[in-house]
Amino acid sequence: MTKNSIQESFHRLLLWRERHIPEKTFVVILALVVGTLGGFAALLLKWLISVIARFVTSGVVMTGGNAMYFILPAVGVLITLLFVRYVVRDNISHGVTRVLYAISQNKSRMKRHNIFSSLCASSVTIGFGGSVGAEGPIVFTGAAIGSTVGSLFRMSPRVLMIMVGCGAAAGIAGIFKAPIAGTLFTLEVLMIDLTTVSVMPLLLASIAGAVVSYAFTGYEAEFFFVQSEQFMTTRIPYVVLLGVFCGLVSLYFTRVMNMMENMFGRIKSPWKRYGIGVVIMSCLIFLFPPLYGEGYSSIISLLQGNTSAIVDGSVFYPDRNSVLFIIAFVAALTVTKAFATSATNGAGGVGGTFAPSLFVGCMAGFLFAYSLNHIFGLDLSVKNFALMGMAGVMAGVMHAPLMGMFLTAELTGGYELFLPLLIVSALSYITIKSFEPYSIYAMRLAQRGELLTHHKDKAVLTLLKIDNVIETDFHCVTPEMDLREMVKVISQSSRNLFPVVNGDGKLMGVVLLDDIRNIMFRPDLYRRMHVAQFMSTPPALIDIHASMEQVMKKFDDTGAWNLPVVDGGKYVGFVSKSKIFNSYRRVLRHYSED
């Protein structure tokens, strides 16, 4: 078959679907398709990581002081950097942030290469030991699958947004075997509204992704955890303290990641970034081997109560059962993981912050309980508190308390600790929210006014673009024009507002018809009065690159109904409050259809 014949056949299929299958039903069908594909993508990513990891470490005994801890991550990041720079030729880092940007600013449309590029790059980075996680890339991959499938069937932006959420939810559900957490991720992190239209597709996609994972890898939880010590209500005060502690750790993790990203962003040369990032990453992994890769083996060791295993492979050789050494070592892991993760990504690697936040949470929870036990003679369960710490730090870093709680429970099967998981997640979120209003993924977009949120007013303003509300049918005048020429321009215009510009197109002021009404019918002033004498300064200027939220703030501050738009001081047009309101109502109606 020729390309044209295939396109014609597909076009006929689309027409048949529009006539015979209602949109709501078809959205559910697409959600199942996207969910299944997202589940297989998650399986493929996990398989690639394990295959690469076995290949590069085969025949290598990873003992303390082994130079391979220094070499392998650097080689993996180099391969990733070359792949992204010369094959992909696009920025595929910060996967979740890019999904948020696509939803907020690009009508949920993503490039098709995102289906495979992030998956391939992250598998190499992590397989060689880069200190990042696979969950951010699988969210990127799943979202790209949803966007591509939705675009293929020519779905509206509102449905495309749901498809992107379905793909992301399926990716999380598939890689973690956590369907509830997958759904909650789209609601709390991607901030897709839970409506009667979106809830069923998101749930079905998450279930489909998890079912695929269950079918091929079994029903065992991702992390083996047996609650050998029952939780008692007398431990609740310590759980409350752990929640606040996890919130502060989350704040530290977020601030360090942000600081390191800013540092690498100021370095223009990719090879200089690689050199600096690899030195930081490899040195930290060499000194603290649990930072190698995702760090899941260390999490499993602590959840199984095997405390001494956390220091295996270390270059430090004191007594492995020394309490002070274990406290110091785990504290160092908690502090340095953010540096290792940000250095891996800054050097050119591709990976996410899900696994690092789980790792830091597990270390923080263990450190909290282990320290209190040996300092104050308590008998807190370090296993239980390590599990609660995972939920707490993830809830704080992601600003997603429900997802943090359910993901931890689904990952480990630790449903018996539901109450303390809820307490820690909630308090961690409340603590970090006092310092950081947005999650680690959303803060950059929020600073630029490009973030779509659950807040309806802000969400609709984010979807509006200033280019779409600028009016340009105003007659311009110059400061040198006399009143006669001004009256002639007025007679040819349907507006009562006239921008005054100089020869370079720079806005000098405005002329309001009401301000000159008392002199425009006096011929004796036609030659004597000039525009420069009766023009006025506008109450505010709007930069063409301003967000709609900033535009509305200027309208509120000035009380004006029309404000001029400039680009570098040059006149572009006017924005009217009534035009914004009309556009606002149209967009709100479009995205609120249920």
C-alpha cells in the first residue's frame, strides 16, 4: 500500500469513529490503549536498565575502594551525552517538568521522539550507575505515548491533556506496580483536574499499566517488607516529629537540586558541564557506594532490618557495627544524594528524582529512629520509620502527600502502617509548603507564569496568550501633528484612543478623545495646538512577554480598561480588559466541559 492510500484509509476510519463511537466512549478506549503501551514501556525500561547493569558489572567484584565506582557512571553519562547531543538533538532532561510545560503551554502536544529518546538515555545513565531514578523518564515516555496516540486520532486539547495524564499514570503504575499512586500522580503532580470526564480514563490507564507489570513480573511488591514489629499509638509523637523532619529534609533536597541546576545552567559549554558534573558524581559514588544507581538495594537492606549492609563496599574501614559510624555514614548519604543526583543530570545524564527522593526518605527515616534509639534508649522500629521516611520525603519533594502515602504502601505492601504513613506525609507536606509553594518540578514554570494549576482562575490565565488578545486597529499619531491633523485622524477612526509614537515606533504617550473633546471643534487652535501638548502618559505599560497573570495584575492596580503593549519600548497594540474577559470565558467553557 502507498502512503497516500494508508492516509486515506485512516481518514475513513476517523470519520467512521466520529459517526459511530461517542467521544466519551472513545476516550475510555484510548485510555486503555495508552495505559497498556505505558505499562510495556515501563517494563522495557526496567529490563534495559537491568541488562545494561549486568553487562557492565559482569566479572567485576564491587568491593570497597573499587575504581569501577568512579569509572562506570562517568562512561554512562558520556554515552548519554553523545546520544542526546548527536542523535536526539533535543533537550530531554527534567522529564516531569517538560510534561507540565506541554500541558500548560503547548496544548499537551509532545514530540514523538520523546517516546524512545528519554527511555534509551535514562537506561544507559542508570545502568552504568548514574545516581538518578527511572521514574521521571518513564513519565516523560508515557506522556509522549498519550500525546502521540491522542494527536493521531485528532483529539481536542482537552482530551489530549487527559491522554498525557493517562500515559504518565500508566508509566508510574507499571514501573512501581502502583495503580493508585499512578492516578494520584496525575492529580497532585501534573495537576490534572479530577472530573467525571477524566477520572475513569486515568484509573483505567493506571490499572492497565499495573496489570501489564503484574502479568510479566508477578505480584510481589517492588520492595520486600515484612512488618515484624507492630506499630503502637504511643509512637505517634515520634511519628509527628518524623513528619516535620522529613519536611525539612525535603526542603534541603529541593534547595540543593535547585542550586546545583542553576550552577550548571550558568556553564555554557556541555563538555565543561560534563567534566564538573562527573567529578562531583564519581567522587561521591566512590566514597559512598549506596549512591551508585537508583539505590534500591540499600533501601531493601534497611527495610529488611539488615543495617550493616548499608556500609558494604565503603572505602571507610572502622567497625561496621559501630553506632557512631553507621549514624555518620547514613547522615552523609542523606546529605550527598541530592548533590550526586543533580551532578548526574548536570553532567549530561538523563534521570528523575523519584528514586533519589525515596532513597533520601528511607535514609532519613532510618537515621531518625536509629539515632533516637541509641541516644535516648528508645526502641523505635527502624524498619517502620525508614518506610515512613520514604513516604514523608516523597510527599514533601513532590508536594503530593496522597501519592507519597499510597506509593510507599503499594511499593512495599506496608498497608498496616497506613495511619503513620498518612501522618508523616501530611506533616512533611505542610512543613515544606511553608517554605516552598511549588514542587521541585513546578517551581521553574511557576516563576515564569507558565504553570497550569487546579486554581481555575490561574489555570485559565495560564492557557491564555497575550498575542491572542492584542488589538492593533488603533490609528497612530506623532507628537508633531497639529490639532487639525489630529481631528482628521479621529474622523477616520472608530476608536476613542490613539497611541502617540515617534519616528522609531517608540510609544511616547496616548491621546484620549474625552481629553480633547473641548478643543477639537475650535478651528482657531488647529495650527497652534500639537499632539505633544495634550497627550498623556498611560497608567501602565504591558511588555509583550508578560504572562496573563501579570497583565491582569496591572489592570487591577491601575483600574484601566485599555493598556498599551510594547516590545522593547516600541508600540505593538493595546490590550482591553473586555477582550481578556471574553477570551477567559471561552477558554474556561472549553476546558470545563464535562
